[in-house]
Amino acid sequence: MRTSPLLRRKLISVAAVSAALFTAATASVAVAQETPVREAAAVPAAQTEAAPGAVAERLIVGYKSGATEAKSNRAADADAVAKGKEAGEDLDFQRRLGTGAALVDLGADLTTTDVADVVAEYQADPQVAYVVPDRLNTPKADRNDTEYAKQWDLFEATAGMNVPGAWPTSTGSGVTVAVIDTGYVTHSDLAANVVSGYDFISDTAVSVDGNGRDSNPADPGDWYNANECGSGIPASNSSWHGTHVAGTIAAATNNGKGVAGIAYGAKISPLRVLGKCGGYDSDIIDAITWASGGSVSGVPANSNVAKVVNMSLGGDGACTSATQSAINAAVNRGTTIVVAAGNENDNVANHSPGNCNNVISVAATNRTGAKASYSNYGSLVDISAPGGQTSTGTANGILSTLNSGTKTPSSESYAYYQGTSMATPHIAGLVALMKSANSTLTPAQIESALKTNARALPGSCSGGCGAGLADAAKTVQAVSGSGGSSGGTTFSSSTAVSVPDNGSAIESSIAVSGRSGNAPSALQVGVDITHTYRGDLVIDLVAPDGSTYRLKSAGSDSADNVNTTYTVNASSETANGTWKLRVQDTAAQDTGTLNSWKLTF
């Protein structure tokens, strides 16, 4: 078992370089070229790193349901020891995650090759469903330190989210939103809406509060010295990131002070997973599980189960099976997961958890309604919301609750931030309004209504910003039955088609009739594919005239299955006619099935 805080800190510091936390919005992150072909004996770098250039300290191992190791900690520990012996390393079972997966410590001073050897041992075991590194995640906000009239993001006609129009129908009453972030620092404009949460940070080098997991999610500050989070990384003050996010969702309103929260009748449950220089997947996975009502070993049952989870955080690489498993379980329990697309001005496909299935991935817009310069984009983005852009003026950021302390907590304050971290709580707040207006809504129905009632971006977006800019009033009216659209007309195919391994493309057809004019600019394409390595898959939508729209490209994404909804601008296509979904497996070793797909106009 690794015990050196210095070594842990070194790992986190290197990982923080890629996140570029609180740096200029124009910073970009280099990613490795992906290839659809993989060799059986090779273990990709992404499988051995906690972040680009940083060797993983721990692995998350998911066993198949019938395996003894899936139920017995003793068996999982014995398996770790045995596999370590085969690989020439000293492995140690740490704990069972909320999803049932095992967290395995890799020991000290391993190289990438050493980790690859261990990963290969697990991959060769037929009882292992997946093995992934315990990756580092960081807050997704771009900070700029500096009341309702200043909250353009809520009400301005050009690029606001039309929130005041939703309040006569819903204020979020009865809904708890879990904010998985840096925790909470006391603020009088938010305190009335904060309920109990939990501190999930297990590593004391990250928690900096003197202990590991406990029931106190108070944010002690996440400041760091120069070079402490990586060579060349300058010193940074504490961000109070979770408190800023929480204020956007549910700051007290009509109380004669401060800012207004979007769902000011809702409650916030702060779950602390991010500390000095970031936080680990394993802690985030347990927080997702616990927030949604799942059980986590050693943690008391959650008395404030959340129907909405906000994750304004992220890291690099494909969505791992470990994270996807936690998300799927949470969604199956009825919790909607809202995540930041990321701030790298890159395709969200390269950044997790914004690229995971079963989440609402949020891009950020500026005060003109265009994609913010820093925001990630792509076909996996579901919706856009105001994230601000302080480079064009501080007041063009998002104003919310904060603290004036540069290191440890001081007096409460307000400040403008920018980032997809700020866009995400706009959607989480809206989801709380929706769930309060109609408690029967499922996560899938919530996502559909968000997209159907969005409006076209007032400004430009190159690369894909989802269904458009969210409209709170129209969406809440739709789900409450007082207007809008709770979902368009849907045409579907439930005929299963096998996808051959490394073979020719298969096609499935849907005949659309009874529509007038062209297809919409936000045509929704729902896809359900079972496949054991979705990185092999290329997916295209084929319009009636033969035009093709790329939904998904091949890449090094080792997670299972594709179960998501893509948004396509098909406004140049005639709606009526035969539409096709084309799927091809481009690499050997894995097979799959197109179970069903649908078009929602």
C-alpha cells in the first residue's frame, strides 16, 4: 500500500498540467492520436495513466457478476496479490467501490510498463469485466476574481436562459441536487438551502483537512504553491468552486440580498471529491453512487437522495467502464446526471465524464450566445447554457456565491467566474425545476424535453453545441403540461441487427411519413448498441437522399456499448422518406448488436 503523501502529490501535480485549472480560456490540451486498430498484446497509454504523462497509482477492477471476487473482499485481495506476483509487483486491494468494483493499489514507483503488465494480467482473466486506471479529475471553471441585475445569464433576451419565465410554474421545491465538487464554504445567501452531504476524499494529501472520508463536506480551500501541482504550474488561491456552482443552482431568492438561484426552492447536498490539485475517479464514483441512493461501504445511508447530480469537473480520455457503470446505476435509480463538457476548446469525445453515455453533457455560451472560446464541443454535447466569458469584460462572466479567502475561508463574497463549470449548474438547476414540476419524469424524458424545447444558438458554434441554448420557461411549461413540447414525434426501429467483427457496415431503416417540409435543425437520433469495445464503431445517419451525417468516429474508447442520443442539424433534408443508421466495426476481437434506434422530430 502506498503511504507517501509526497508521491501522491507528485502524481496529482503532473495530472493538473493537462487540466490547466484557472488558466487562460484559450489554453488547449494536446491529446494522443487515436487509432481504431489495437493489438492484442498492447496496453494503450490511457490504460496505464492517471492523466497524460502521469503513471497510475491505482486501478479500478470490475469483476463479472458470477465471479467470487465480485462479492468477496478477501477473494479480491487474493486475486490482486496473485496478479501482482505474476507481473512482478506488490498489489494491494484497498476497498470496494459503491458499484462493486475493487480499488487496487499498485505500490510505489511503478513505470508505465509495470502498470501495463498488471493491466494485462487482469485483462487476460475471463472473470474480469474491466480494468481501468483511477484517473484524476479537476474543476472545470476558469476563474476571474473581481446582485439580480448582474445575472444576464438568467434573463437577457439575447443569450439568457429565460429563467424568470419558469418561476411562476416551478422553483425546484422538493428536489435535492447533489453537487459533486470541492465541498461547501458557509454563505448566508445559500445556507438555507444546504442539506447534509459527505466528504468522499480518501487521500489526505488531496483532502488537506487532516483526515479522510467523513460526514463534513466543508471546503477548507484548495490553494497550492508554485510547482506543487506540476512543474511550471504557478501558485493558485483557493477556488471555492463548489460554492460558486451551488449558488447558481439554488442561492436563496427574494431575500433582499445577493444573487438568485435558478432552482431556489431546491436543496443542495454538497459532496466533496475535489481537493488540492483535483480528485480521483474512485472517490467520484462512490459519490455518484451514494448521491443517487446506492450503498457505499463504510459510508452511512444517504438521507438526502438526489434526483439531480451536478458534476462541474472532468479529466482527459475516454469514459472508463468504472465511471460508466456508476453513472448507469445512478440513472437506473432515477437520477439525472449533468456534467461539464470541459474547457479545452476540444472535442468532448476526448474528455470524461463529458463523453460518457447516459449523461447530459453541457457546453458553454458567452453573452452573445455563441460558443465560449474555451468550451468543448462535438456530437456528444447535448445542450448549451451560459458559461460566460470574462476576457470580454468581467461582468460578462457568471456571478455567484463565493468566499474572499485566498487560502482558508474568510468572509463571504460574490464573484464572476467563467467555464463549462458555470454552464452545467444552469442545466442542473433547470432539471430541478422540471423534476419539481413533474416528479414522474425519467432521466431520458428530461433530456428529451431539454433538447426539444431549446432554441437555436443566437451566435455561432463550430463543431457542435448540442440541441441549442436551453430555454427554462419553455421547457418547464412543456413538462408541466402548460405549453411547449415534451418531446417531438418519434419514429423507431426495434429490429436487432448483428454488427460483424471488423466487417462490412450494416444498415437499419426507418420510414418517416406524415411530416411536412424539412427535418429539424436539432433532429435527435437515439442509438442503442451492445458492443464490448465501442471504440471500434463508426456510426452514420443516412438521410433519404443518401447524404450522411457522422454520429461517431472510431477511437481508443474501451468502454462497453453505445446508448445515447445524438443531435443532428438535418434542416437541409426532406423529413419524409427512408432514413438509415449505418454501423461498422472497424477492428478485430469484439462484436456487437444494434438493438434499436429512433428519430425524434
